[in-house]
Amino acid sequence: MGRAAAELFAREGATVVVADLSEDAANGTVAAIEAAGGTALAVTCDVSELAALRALFATVQERYGVLHVLYNHAGMPGGGGLDITEEEFQRSVDVNMKSAFFGTALAIPLLQKADSHGSIIYTASTSGLVGSPLSPLYSMTKGGVVLLMRGVALRYAREGIRANAICPGPTATPMLAEFFGRAPGSAEVDAEISGFLETAVPMGRAAAPREIAEAALWLAGDESSYVTGVALPVDGGYTAR
């Protein structure tokens, strides 16, 4: 989803800073953007580490001096139940919530230079709107992201900085299988996912990463200039039940 959004934003003319835990993945995304005629910069960053986030935004400050869109997208599913270690708990909190909080805090001075056209986008989840029996921890962290977004939206509305969250439903990425507690690619998990999509999602299918990216693009642009504080489900009707 993150790569799809980076490529789409670049096609629309944005200069994209691609922050990824994997150096190879960051470079691969930038290479794809540049091959399509876009402009991007790769930064290797563990968003769960405050020092790494500080370095990321220092790079943005040095290179560009301004930021128009912050897309807090990084996330992980976390443990499948309550019987997890403290280390597993903390890792999920750090990746899903800490990164969004401090990423926002560090971005605000740069967004304030965007002439009242700053947009902050968070990737939450339908699991942050309704409970997930597959991962209560994931629900907790993504629900926290939704409330963080609403607080940020209220705090900075008069400065022209908007904040919204996308709440994807099941999306066709390798992480989807992790929610079902098994390795990707087995016939069993594929059958379980197919059954879930058929019975729980009114549209009967998973989202394509591009469909999540299109929602992010809309929230980033002036077409949504009067939209702030919104948790937007992109879920094929899952939360409409």
C-alpha cells in the first residue's frame, strides 16, 4: 500500500520522500518512481525509533525546507491474541502508534510552512473502528491512531493543517495472511481468507493497494480541502454491516 501511494503521488507531480525499514525496498520504490519520470528520495528509517525519525525529518528540512503531505503509513499486525510477550506488545505499540505520534510532532514545523495547505494522513484500519478478534492488540493501536488523528485535526485546523485517517479493510498484500496467523501461500489460509471475504465483506473481495492509494491521494489534495478529522473506511462495505 505504501509503495502504491508513493508511486501514485509521484505520478501526480509530488516529490516523494520514501521512508522504509528496508533499504532495498526504499531504493526499489524510488527506482520505480524515477523510471516513470517522477522524483523521489529514499531514506532508510525504523519509524519506531525516535532518533531515526528525527534524522528523517532533518533530511526533509535540509533538502526541501517544507512539507505539504505527511503520510503515516507504517504498521504491523501484532500478536494474534492476548498471550504475547511484553516485547511483542511494545514493538506493535512503537510501530503503529509511537511512529505516528512523533512523526506528526516532527513534521508539524515543516507543514506549517506549506501556506495553509498541509495534509496529514494516517493509515489506521477497520480494526480501529470495530474490534478485531484476530488481534485485539492491533485494534488497540489502530484505534489509538484514529483518536490521535482527531486530536491533531482539532489542534491544527485554524492553521490550515488537515488530519485524516484511512481505515482499510482487507487488502491484497502479504500482511493479510498474517492476520489469520499463518504463513502466506498455504492452501488453508487462502481458503480461510476467501471465506472471510465472501461472508464478511459485502463487495466479496479484498482491496487492491491502488484503491487505498487513491483515497490517500484525495485526502492529500485540495479536492478534500474541507475534510479534516475523518476516519475514512475503504473497506468494500465491511463496516456498513
